[in-house]
Amino acid sequence: MKPWKYIVALWMTGVVIAGFLIPIPEIPILKESARNLFLHVPMWMTMSVCFALGLFYSIKYLHDPDLSVDRKAETTTQIGLIFGICGLLTGSVWARFTWGTWWTFSEPRMNLAALGMMIYVAYFVLRTAFDNPEKRAKIAAVYNVFAATTIPFLLYIIPRQLPSLHPGADGNPAFSEITAPELRYIFYPAVIGFIGLAIWLIDILNRYKKVKYQLEQQEL
């Protein structure tokens, strides 16, 4: 295992331990559930980084077609979707303990985030519809560019224009209150750690797909 992977593993271990042990300041509504800040928000940020990488590789493929680049676009998008789903799950758990329900259709952020994940699920469904690798890669790259451009609108722009139960709206504590100074010592390292973990997973998955592709080529 490469040295940076040991660093990521130790970093994440420290973040998890500190996240459980650090005293939580008195925050109205959230109380002890504020610890979910160390999981929920970093997962969304990590997802955004992965989707941005997927967008980069998709554009790169359209500019200079190379199946290895398409593989990287697929891999980074796949890991991004996993973190996005984890973000939805941790958000649902948080909602249960702060809003009293696992899911509410009156909360635009939750519903639009779920819509965003469905758009990316469609990306992988689309990839299964083509047998020709070049055609699949090209159409998938175009769709991935479209999918990536929807995320800023669905997760950041549109929700800001609508009433929300999320921090900073309708009596809920503002994000600046949630990220109190004592919590930021864990929150920011958690963001860095989750992004490092995502890069690690991308590397593993990409190498697996590469070996699988080489074995398939040898069988032809």
C-alpha cells in the first residue's frame, strides 16, 4: 500500500475517534445529533469533487477519445454516486432525530438531492444500453456533462430560493452556528479525509476495471 494511503487511513481513524469524543456545544434543535456534521456534509463535498472529476474526464474524452479516460470518468462518477447516496442516508437519519421524520417531501434540498442521484443512476443505466465501447463512451460522456451541470442548480441554487428546514431557515440554527470553532477542528479534517478516501477508492476501482478489461481483451 502506498504511503499516502496509510496517511488517509490514519487520518480517517483519528477523525472518527475525535468525532465521537469531542464535546458538542449546546445547539438548539440539533443537540448531540450535531455530530452528524462530521459525516453528512463532508460526504456531499466529496461527492461534488468526484462529480467534478467525472466531468473533467468526460470533457477530456470528448476532446481526445481514449477508453482509459472513459474508464476514469465512469469510476470517479461511480464513487461520487456512492458518496451522494451515503449523504442522503446520513441526511435521512439526521432528519429523523431533528425533524421527527425520515423523509419529508416539503424539504426541497432532500428531494432535489434525491433527483440529482437519480440523474446519475440514469448515467450507469445508459452505459448498459450500448455494446460498442466507443459509442457507449461518447454518449456517456455527453450525458455526464449534462448531469454535472444540474448538480449546482439542484443542490445549491434552487434550494436557496425556497423555504427549507435546513440550517439558516425557519428557526433552524445557521450553518455558522453548527460549525462552531470547536467543531471545525473535526469538520475540516473530515472533509479532507473523505476526499482522500474517495481518491483511494477511485484508484482501487480504476485498477480493477483496467485489469478486467485486459483480461477480456486476452480472451478475444
